[in-house]
Amino acid sequence: MNFAKRVLSQATLGYFITSLPILGEDRIIAAPEGEGPTQVFASPNFKPQVLATGPGGCMGFAMLPERDDALFTITRFYPIFKSENAGIDLFQAQQGLDTPWVGKRVIDLPFVHRICVLGDGNRQWLVAASVCGGKAFQEDWSKPGAVYCTPVSKELNGPWGLEPILEGIHQNHGMQVSTYAGKKCVTIAGTEGVFALQVPEPGTNEWNTIQLLDHAVSEAKVADLDNDGDNEIAVIEPFHGNAMSVYKRVQADWQKVYSAELAFGHGLWAGTLAGEQVVIVGNRSGTKNLVCFRVVSTDPFDMEELVVDSASGTTNVDVIHTSQGECLIASNPEHGEYALYRVQA
């Protein structure tokens, strides 16, 4: 497995990058943790367009399944943890992508670090997680964060009252929309472990919380890495951790089946890429390499490590399906860029 790199654009303090269905097309969208624009790129030429001119401080995006002309964005989460004024803005299209979208603050939530939208087919919720409850100084982690939700209508007209659904989570850093026990859920990772929060049953507003792992995890991704029909959990552990590990459910317990060294692990993706089962993760210290762990054996479970890009200091990664095949996308602040990597045999 080899990777052919293409620089999408230069970016100062580029941080978050993902793929979203915007205006009828799957597009790459990226934004910085510092001040600066949100950019979008569409296949096949990937010409950058400005979706929003600011304010930056972006930790993530979320959009409704029924809408492709509006999205939620975390803003004003500036480095390093200067995030007392962070919150969630709603951006909506005015004239496609010919002019920047108009944004407005809809939720004030200091230290909000991850968001997503998920639902049960009839109802949708915006879920937001704060990495902490406040800081007296940069390394102060004494105040735990929490996970909140608010209902979202297709009309996006609020109200935006947040209700806590999981409290007491320190260094609350990882979030993924997934399924657990056949039910839609959001997985949350923090010092206290990894939790699956299942969406409320029809007629109720109660989120069912299931603890999957009980030790410190920075980021977690659920995927079937050995193709046996059951999901494993790939994690960075502990917070901004020094290991990428894979856990497999054996009867009632989650057992570690693989682990590899990282240095300030950040940005995690797990799943199928070009027909291979992989875990992608960045190192923000040490070599600062963006690496791909490819499954080479399922019994016993084993992986090999491949370097995707050297000294990139990658913050976040995702995979996008294009007319030219599947591609890895990454935000690489050490190279000052957003980049796309086409997988080659």
C-alpha cells in the first residue's frame, strides 16, 4: 500500500478536516484552530473555495442528514486551550459556494471540543462534548467536562437549550457516531474510559449509557478490523497518548490484541481503505509522522506500520470516496497544509 500525495492548499494552524455532503456533493471541508477561513474542496480538481471567512478556532463540524446547505461548526477554541469563549455556530448557504456562508452563534459552550448530529429517523440531536469544565492555567484538568444534547429540527430554528447526558468526564477528547448492540449511538472517550451513548427510545428522552473501556483514552474509533462481523475498538491511549491499541470483545470482556508506540497521538481513523482494514493516526511529537497500521493477520491479530507522510504533525484525518477512488485526507500543521493521499497498490 503506497500513498501519492497532493497538497490541497496552504493552511496556517490547520486543524480539522473531514468529508461532508455539501450542496449535493461529497466535499472535503477543513478549518484552522487559529483565526482563518473554512475551506471546501470538490473532486475532481479540488479547487479551494471559502465556505466561511472566520472566525476559526474550529474543532469540528456536524450537519443534519436531511440538509446539505447548513452545518454546525465549533468556533473560537483557540490554542492553547484559550477557549472560554468557544461555542457552536450555525452556517447556512446564501448563494451556493460563490459567496461565503452566513454564520451565527447558536450555543455558548466554553471548551466545546467535539460535536455530531445523530438520531433515530424521526428525531435528531446535536451532541456536544466539552474537553473540560474550565481552567485556571493551561495544565489545569481538575474540572471535568460533560456531554450535552439539544434537539435539532430540519428548519434549524432552535431553541438550543443544552441538557447534560454524561457528566464527570475529564479530558473528554474523542467522539464518533456508530452503533452498539444494534442501536445508533455516539461513542465518547476520556480519562474515565470509553462510553457508548445510545439514542433515546421512541417516546423517551433518556440516553442509555454503556461503558466499554474503563481506562484513560484520548480518541476511539469503532470498526470491524478482522472482518469477523463484530467491531473492534481502536484507541489512542492515554490522553494525547503514547500508544495506538486495538481492543477486541472476547465473551464479556474487551481485550487488547495489538499495541504500537506513538508520540502525542492525535487524529484517529479506522475502517476499510482501498480494500484493506487499517487504522490511521498522526504523531504530533517525536517523528511527527502520519502513519497507517494495516491488518496483516487476524489469528493472531497483527498489523504492520506504514509511513504515509513524514514530519507532518497531523492533527486530523478522514477518508473520502471520489470518482478516482478512495483517498485519505489530512490536516498537516507542520507542513502548513491540507493534503490528500491517493492510495496506490
